[in-house]
Amino acid sequence: MPVETAAREQIVAHAIREISHIATLPEITLKIVSIVEDPSSTAQDLHTVISKDPALCTRVLKVVNSAFYGLPGQIGSINRAIVLLGLNAVKNIAIAASLAKLFKGGSLTPNFSAKDLWAHSLATGTATRLLAEQMKLALIDEAFVAGLIHDIGIMVQLQWDRSKLVEVLEKTAAAPQPADMLAFELAVFGATHQDFGAALSEKWKFPKSFTTVIGHHHNPMELPPEQRTLAAMVFVADRLTAEIKAGFLADIANIEIPAEIVETLNITAEDIAVVRAKLPDAIRLSETVLG
Ligand SMILES: [Fe+2]
Ligand SMILES: [Fe+2]
């Protein structure tokens, strides 16, 4: 292993150990994730876990009854949601509904707060979801969660060393050319939010597809072709979100979507235009149910 990679891994492992207070997901989310990962889990398992947390139960029902699913106000129970939407959808909705409380904290700089990052995460999750719909993929809810957690590594940086994150953000803002923050993260932290986020996702035992997205949403083309789709979708969603300036966007230098990404997703400019047009209303809806 190159020295540089080893040093980077050490920095990341150290940070993840030190921030164990945020690196501990709410117990209920951990249980949901383990159900998600267990192919033999049943609807009853999920129902039992969610029902123990009335606040989470309410949030999940708010999501499933929203206009996103075309059955507004018709789903009265978790079991009914599982019957109508499927176990996989409800698992992902439950993860999404339990994540908001991680993104807490006041303003760090005039341009950054955990709240901005949550707004950006919700917007990107929404755009990834719209893209999945437009591409007629089955993994719509998984796409939403992938977009929701793609920048979780920035929360690790915030908890690990907020003064370093401030330094990164200031250097990014002061760069003579529009720049993304990744090079500055490497210089200041010795690792990027992709590295920190992927390590956290592994620690939480999130599905491997999420770790891949978190670790490669800025460079999906570096993944083997069969692993690119979801990371490339989040790449596009991130840029569509930045276009309309929804929340935090310092990790993106420009909003161009390279032709190779469009090609790898096998989508057209028309598909992107459809998602772009639907996005503002869809973000408002996401904020109503999960904001
Ligand atoms: Fe990012
Ligand atoms: Fe992002």
C-alpha cells in the first residue's frame, strides 16, 4: 500500500474512533440497518422495531402518506405501508426518517451550518430519487437515502475538528479560481469527506452500495463500471441541487455534468431537463415531510 494511502487511512480511522459519540447511530437506526442487510428479515421484524419508537413511526407515516407515493393520506399503519409499498421501500424510508437528528449544530461560518448541510442532503436525495424515477429504476427509495447521506463525511469533519473544517471552507471560498474543497481537505485534514464518510458508513454497517456512493460521489468514473450507477446518479443530483443553490455547496466547483457521466447512466439531456424541472417542488415536499 502506498505510504500516502496508509497515512490517509490512519487519519480516518483515528477520527472515526475519536468521534464515537456521533459515530454511534441511534440504536433504532442500527436495528433498521441490520434488518435491511439481512435477506431473511420479514415485514414483521421491521414493524416491531419501528413501532417501538412512536416519533419515528409518525415520521415514516408522514413520508408514505406524502404525494411522493401517490396514495396521499391513505396509509394508517406501518404494516399497511409495507403491504402497499414493499418492505424494501419502507426500510429505506425508515433510515431516512431516522437520520435528520444527526445533522444538528449551529452555524460554523457565515457559509456553513449543519442545517445547510441537511438542506443540501435532502435536496440531493430528492434529485437522486427523481433521477431514479426518470430512469425507471426499481431502487427509488435506496436512491433517496444514497443522496441523503452522500456528504455525511462533512459531519465527521465537523465533529472531529471544527477549526480545520472552518479553515477548509475559508480556503475554498478564497481560492482565486472556483475550486471544490477536496484538495483543501487533503491539505488540512489529510483526508477528504469521501474518506471520512465511507469509513463512518462502514462502521455503521451500512449497505455496501451506500459506502461506495459516499466514497466516490465526486469521482464515480474511478469505480468499476458495474458499481458506478448510484454514485454517478448522486454526482448528477449534487450538481442539479447546486444549480438552484439548495443549501451547502462548497464541495462542488462547477455545475457541469460531464458527458461521460451522462453516458454511463445512459440518460439523455431531456431526462436531466425533466428532473431539473420537477426538482424545486419535490424539494419543498421533502422539506415538509423530513425537514
Ligand atoms: Fe461531497
Ligand atoms: Fe453534496
